[in-house]
Amino acid sequence: MTQLAANHLPAKAWLTEFLFTRALFKGPSGLPLYSYHVTEDEYAGLAAMLKKSLTADSPTQELYVAACFCLFVSENYRRHYDGNWSWQGPESRLGVTLTPQQHASLTGKGLGYWRREVRTREQGRDWLGTLFTEGGLPWPLLSSESHGFGRAVRRGIKHFYRTEGHRRTTADLLADFEDGLPLSFRNLETRTLLAGIVDQLMALVDRYPIKDETDPAAYLYRVDPHWHEAFPIPLDETNARHLLNEWLRDAGIKRQERKEALAKAQAFTCEHIQQGQLPHWTVVTELNLPPDTVLPIDPSSLRNTRLELAYFEGETLLERGPAVYAQLAEQGVKIRFANVQVSLRRRHLDKPVSLRVMENGSTVHTFVFENSALDYQDVPLVFECRADRWHLVATSSCKLVSSKVRIRAPERFDVSHSMPATAPVITDSEGGQWIEATGDLVLKDESERYEILLAQPGADVAPLVLTGVYALFECSPSTVYLGWPTLELPEGSPYHRDELMEYANGRLLDRRNAPAFGAINYTVRSRKGETLLRRRFGVLPRGFELGLIPAYGRRPARLLVKNAEDLALQVVGEGLVCTRSEGGYQMDLSAQHCPQAFTLQVGPAAEPVQLRLPFPYQGARLLDVNNQPVSVKALNLAELVGHRLQLSSGLPQGQMFYLQFELICREQSRPKRMFALRVGQMPAVLNLFSYVADLQTMLAAVDEQDAYIHLTIETEQPLMQLDIRRYGGRVLMEGTIAFYVCSVDSTNILDGARAEAMRLSDPRQSPLQLIEKTSEGVGTGFFAIPQPMLVDGPWLIYPGKESPIQFRPQLYLPACMSVPADVQVRSLQHAAQVFHPIHRPEVIEEQISAMATDFGHSGWQYLADLKRQYAHLPLSSFEAWKALARNPQALGLAIFRLEMDEAFCARIADELALMWETVPLPMWAHAYQVFAEGIRLTGLPAELVDRLVKDRAIVLRYIVSGFDYVGNYLGTGDCTELKRLPAEEILPMWYQDLRRLHAANSDWPNVLGEALANWVEAQKLPRRIKAMSLTEDTDAVTYLPIFMAYVTAGKASVNDLGIPTAYFKFAARWLADFDRHGWFNPVHAFTVSYLLATHTDS
């Protein structure tokens, strides 16, 4: 074929009829081609018409032929794609072979007719890829288990509840399940379309009662004939109907499960899920948190309102949580949880899980999760399968609706079945027997008898629960109560209280008489002898308190014990000579060194509660992950997790300790933070990881990867010094063919690092595993550059996730690499390829600027790949993230386009020293409108588009306070409807509330105070606002939100204060955190509205 043409009328007539049946009288809608929902008959007629039209000669019809060709190729892809990324499939069905020039001509003209853009990739215009993308999701892959599309949809349904409360979008959730998709489909477009399917399925089961329908799709056609138009897959095929019914049933089941779970769920409870291939097994504990809660603590006791969350297993840190901000409430302070479902992979199942709320390393409140400690070596674990996951439902005798269970029985138990087991017994490494059964079971040992009854209608009653006040010590048993815990029967329990018998250490428990203290083996049995609850815990008297006083002068160290007069006490510790004294013990040292800790045994010698306590060493000590004192002089940020500071006062009245963090860098104005802490009779143990966010902000304030924090600890005299660095090592090149990892401040070689390399132009490409050279089986610290890195680049050499040495990522440029200065760059991928810190330093920033107004720019996919594939690396490792943080307009669109959640926005703020308030409101409004229009053009139904756009607006309010009083400005960019409120009346009143709330706090930060006060004085503001701060000590906290409101409203710049940018970023974060919810956020939001309304009035 040498020329494209068309018969007279067929193509044009076909299109006219096609649009007419869809009521598109003014022409194409501008939406993706899959959204037209071509029917089987239309698809067959389109193919027949094109076979004739493509071989005829009629230049006047060429536009319509091209439009039909584009529609056919996209539909052919959607219906018949077999993994072959070429023109061959659609061409073979049309019986033609076209040249690349004809492909370009047909695609360019045809997409123009449909009012669609040709996508641009790194290599230029992507004709075929654009048409395939226009087809939505390919049915052959979607219906195939081997390609992972169906699995992704089912996982999205299963975990849909994680999107509740605007905490994540469905597309962001589905990014977690992309690994099963073919590589070419791991992109934002596919993610958005799959999310559209999941969202629509969940919306349908929420709207219609389809749970009990045998053919949900048929039911939907009866009640809503157009429901199927919201799906980017053809739904007029029998096999599609079958798959959709499966999805709808899954969605209905999940919705019902969620409703039941919400009805049962209580705040600060947990659920356990068994994972792994037996006999190898682990447990993931899923915690249920409320949207918000009130901490019963005095607000005046907090020195700032930023608090850290940490999840512990016993005394071991499992996971850090995001920061929260305290807000004044009637009976304490209120905090909001950004994530109400938290999953923790357990390490020590027999220890309780707790959530600790911390301020500057000290715990201010602890939540302990009931039943989070599992005595799996003493009791059976009964699991039930729900939605392909094994949930722990009991650790005692139970009646279940389920007809199949999986049980782990400790080694000593004998098991008898009412029916043969469905699988052989598997024994794990600790002797536990794993049994799967479909009939009733009885488990016996010498003293206990458990009955597990299956297929019991109306069963599944919650188990018995013990509630009490926890003693927050490091202790054995791992759970210890102050006073005896209360046994609570759940609602609907088949037992009455008088039918239950409680035993403590084998004896019948009589709660009317003084029960025993110490370590307790506790059992609850029915009158039939069934074991209904078994626990091991410790009991101490109510009001039990301890005090520790270091040795002072000639006086030995002392342990004070209150409210334990009738208990047997014994102090055990290496090198200690203990004698009883009034109210406790005095502890003399028999050895030269001071022990790190000692044990206090409370209760009878046979079954005591053992409390592990820090020895009151006067001064400051650094403790490692094993609670052993260490004398290191430097740590990196990753090593702070697990390291703690123990501070002990040598004075009877207590003592003030001062921790100063100073940034050591090339800047003249060095950020510096001072934390003051009063230590009383008990030594204070500070978790250093609680300072990580503050330290990241200080380090990110300057663009120096080798800047570090110098920590000094002192009372009236210096006690300790410690350097804290980003990294624990660095890469030193040996020419261009090898490198070694050495210390940050020397050339001493470090062995044992695990190094990887990524090609910066393609984050999706699997990283190279770099092999350390060994000598007689021992690592040398040297790595050879592999051949692929020598011929292409640039590359980033970085430490692997599990590397014991987290060294600084290093840019590697091959010796052969040379890029012409005038080469045209069209994508962020290409920009990363030609980037050079000296010759082409600006090329990445240029692409970020281009992305600021382009929803469809391929650079968003590059950033999405970085975000997902390299989440373990600091954001500052990548020039793309740093360039994004420097471009407020692109950053505003990134929040929407990448569907960032609160946690990732907090990462950007911490790691790149960004204040979201520095993005002007007009830029947010522009980004919002670009996103809304771009997401509409993806072809998702209007209902889902509106929901997603509103979701992004709500999340934005959590990140930036400036939207609280500006109505619909975000959506319209119009401030004419804003009312000008009397700021001169309202702000001074709020200021007085601020002073009253923090009256007991004499440590108001006043960095930038003079500069902010002078700046406010120079503005056209009412006199009462200018004179609002009544003392210089409150100037900085008072005036910062007003200044930042001018920045957010686009009426000022952070440079207007004349303060170095690095120092301002650090200081502003510090000042805002002093009282974010009570002062900074409301004043900033109110002033933004005031300024916009004032501008309108003028």
C-alpha cells in the first residue's frame, strides 16, 4: 500500500452514527477512547469498514479513516492484547501492513479528531503506546491469573478499608500490589484505571444490596442499566460477566466484614494474622486506633506540641509512627492519628505491644493493647480463614461458626479429632504442632483441657478479657498489673459469672480475701473443666512506686520502694552489696565498674515478679540496642533507633540536664536546638530516635551531604559529646573501575557493606547487586564496577536495605560518558541520563518546571517509580526530589498527581526542610485545577473523579493550614466571596489564650523574634495586631504565622526577613511546633483569609 485514502462516506458515516448513539452531537468528548464502550457489533463493523477504507483513495476522508483506525487499534488492544507490543496484532486483523510514516500520520490525525494528545516518552512521540493506553485495560491480561491484574483488583478490594478517612487514595494503595503486573503496566495510568475498578465495585456494593445475589451483575442491570459504563473493560462478554460477579461478591463480602469489624472494633485493640509457609510462620498484629484520642496529661507540662509515636514489643522498638500534634482539650490534650490501622510484624509474641507517645525522647503516655501478648508456648492458637488470611480467633476453648480451623498446639498437648485431619500434622522449630481440621477437637495436657467446636450457628462470641492498670516497667513476666486485673465477660457470652472458676498458680482464687502478689499462672475454667482463658502475668500492689538516687559524696546509691511493705523484696545485681534501709535499699559497689542495670525481685521466692531497673549512675550514659553502656563518639541517623540516653541526677532535689544539638556545616548561621529536662529521683531514659525528625530538618536545611549534628549533654558541667551524621560511611573511588567504603571522617576501610547500583534514567530497572571482594572468605570493603556500569550511565551507588553500613549514596559517571551540551531533553528520565553536576546541573530543574503545568508529563511516572522503588533511601539522595522541593508550583501539583498521603508529605517536610506554607495559595489553586481537569480526561466516571478531587482537597487541609477559612478558593481561585473578619479583635483574644495555656512554660523559643517583630511593624496591619506580643520573649511564636500567611497569600517571600534560608527553614519549623494546633495553624489560616479578603476589598 503506497497511499492512505478512504471510500466516499463510509468512515465519516460510521463515526456520525457512532457519536449520535452516544448523544455526542457536538463531536467527540475529549475522553479516552475506552470510555466510548464500543459494542461487539460496532467493533465488527469498524473492522469491516476499515478493511475497505484503508485501501481506497479519497484524501477528503483521510481524517475520518484515521479516527476509525485509532479507535480500532485501541479496541483491539483492549480485547485481544497478548503481550506483543507491536502493530502486528491490529494490522493482521485488518489485513494490512503500514509503514512507520503511515502509523504516525494516522495516529496524529486520528487522535486530533478525538481531541486527544499523543504521549511523549524519552525517545519522542509514542504512537503505538498512546493508542494502547487509550484502550484502557486489556481484557486477556485482566482475566489471566498469571499476569496479576485480577490479583491486584482483589487485593485492592481486600485492603480497601485502608483508604478510609482520606488517609490514602485507592491508586496509592494499589501501588503496593504492582509487583505482579507486567513491567510495562506498572505505571500511573494503569494504577488509576485499576483504582477506578476497585472504587466503583466498592461504591456499588455500598449502594445496592447485592451480597446475597447469585448473579450480582444481572441484578445491577435491572436496577441501574448504565452501571457498567463506569468500567474501563468490556462488560458485554460472558467471561467478563463471570469475572465481574466474582469481584462484586468479593467486594460485598469485604464490605460486610468491614461493617461487622467496625461494629465490634474498639479503640486500642488488636488482631493477629498468621503468615508464612508452614512450618515457618510469623504473626502480623493489626492494631485498631481511633481517629483521635485525648491524653490525660497537663498541657502545660509539654514544651512544644509536636509528639512522636512509637510502637514497642515489650521494651523493644518495633516501628516508628508519624509525628502528631497536641491540641488543647477539656481533660488533657487531643491528638489525631493519620493512620487508624497499623500492621506490625512480630518478633517476640509473648511480649505485649504498646504505643508510646513521646516528647523529646521521654514517654508522656502509653497505650497497651489488650491480648497483644500471646503465650504460645503454653496455650493453643486457634486460627480461622477469612478472605485468604488466617485470623487468630481464640487461645482457649471456643465455639466457632467456621467449619475449618488451623491450630498450633504446644508440644505437650495430646489432640483428639472428631473427624480425620484434612492435612498432615506439621511440627515447627519450637515443637509446636500445626493441625488443620474440619471437625471438633479436644486438646489435653496434665492439667488443662480445651474444646474447639466448629460449625456452631450463632457462635463467634468474643473471648474473655482481663483488664487492669499496667505497670510500665521492663519486667518478667512481660505483663504486670498494679492491683489484680478484672475478668470481663463479653456481650452475648454463654457463661454466667458464677459458672466460672478462677485459679492462680493452681489454687482457686478468692477475690474477697487478699489475693497473692508476684508472678501468676492464671486460669479460668467452666464447671465442665474446659479451659476458657489462660494467662501468665505479674501482680504488684496498687500504688507501687520506685525511686532511684545515685551515689552522692559518701552516700551509696539508694533504691526507694513505696507501698510494698508486706512483700518479700530482693535486689540482684553483679557487683552490688545491698542492705535494707528505711523505705528501701542502699546499694554499695563491690567492684570498680558501675553496672548498667540490676533486678528487683518482688513477691515469693518461687514466683517473683522481676523488675529490670537502670542502676542510678550519676551523669549521662549512652546505651546500645542491648541496653549495654557504650562509649562511641559518633552515630548515624539509622543507628539512633535502639540507642538511648540514661540521665541520672546526683542531687536529692533533682537536676536540670541540657541537650544541645548544633549543625556543623559551612553556613555561618548554624541551626542550634537546646532541650532542657528535669531529672528527679528516677533516672530518665531518652529514646534518641525521637529526635530524628528534628535532626533531619536541621541537616536538610543545608545542601551539604556531609554536614552533621554535634550533641553536647551537660548539667553544671559537660557530661558527654556525640556526633550524629546522616551516614555511617562513604564511597571512595579507586579510579573508574573500583571503589571501597570507608569512614565518613577518614579513609579507614569498612567491610561488610551491601552495595547496589541503580541506573538513574530508569528507576524501574532492577538494581545491580555489587559484589564485595573477599580475602579468605572475609570482606575487604572493595567493590569492582561491573561491566554494565562502565558503558552506560549515570548510576547511583547506594547501600541496600539490609546493609549494616548505611553509607552515603554516590553518583557514578562512566569514563566514556559524554553528553552534547545542546542535546534536546524532553523527559525527566532523559534529564537524569544527561545530568552532570558541573556541565549540565540545571537539566533536571528544567524538566521539573515543565511538569508544573502538565498533568500528563512522563516525569510524574519517574517520580512515582522513585517513590515506590527507593523508599528506603533519603529523598536528598536524588536530584529530582531536591529540584521538586525548590519548585513550589510543581510541588503543589505533585501532591495531587502522585496522590501523596500525609506520611510522605511529612517525609518531604522533614528530609528536605520544607514548610508547605511557603507554597503560595494561587499555586495550590492552579495545581488543583490542573489535576481536576487531568483526572477528568482519564475517562473515569464523573462520580469517582469528584470523589478523588475532593479527597485530595481534604488531605491538603491536613498538610497546609491556610485553607481553613477560604471557602472554595482551592477549586475556583476566586476570593471575591470571602468576608473580611475583624482581625484586630480576634487575634489579640487568641493571643491571650496562648499566654494562659503556656503560662507555666518559661522556655518560649525566640529565634527570629526581632526580625519578625520588625517586619510585622512595617506592614499595613491594624495597630492592635502589631502590638499584640506584650513581651519580646513571645515575639517569634506570635508573629511567625502572620508572616507565613503573607507568604502563603503570595504577598511576601521567606527571603524578606533577610535571614539565611537554611537558618529560616530550621527556625520556622521550631517556632511553629511550639503550639501548632492552638496557635500557628489557626492564626496562619485566619490571616490568609484576612489578606485575601482585604485584597478583594481594595
